[in-house]
Amino acid sequence: MAKPGNVKDLAKLVASAKAPFELVGTGTKRKLGRTVEGAKLDLSAFSKIIAYEPDELILECGAAAKLADVQKLLAGKSQMLP
């Protein structure tokens, strides 16, 4: 399983790919969706909330950010996802 630790390493992996990846974050939704034939790509290193500007309604988070963490952050400012 490939596990890039930063965006530069991730870009190299994707650029050199010859087949699809099965994207794996923290594994909470692995049973959803169809099965993907290909190498597993562990995105757990991308689980952080990168930026949050509640007054501008802007949130940027990594691909493996947990929905519960995002919802908790938003709730602190009386905001929510649609």
C-alpha cells in the first residue's frame, strides 16, 4: 500500500500510475461504493483541517478528514454542512 506523507509525494505517485487506485483514508467508509481493482493509496496523512474562515464560509480540509471533526468545528460557529 502506498502511503505518501505530503502533496509532492502524492503527485509523483499519481503521475506515475498505470492503473486506478483504491483511495483509503481513515477507513470509516470502506464498505461503501464499488470495489476498485488497483493498488491501495493510503491518504491518512491528509486528515487535517487546513484552513477555516467562518466569516467567509470557507473550509479547506484534507482528503481523509473525518466528517465528525468537520461537523464539530462548524458547530462551534453555528454552521453546518448542507
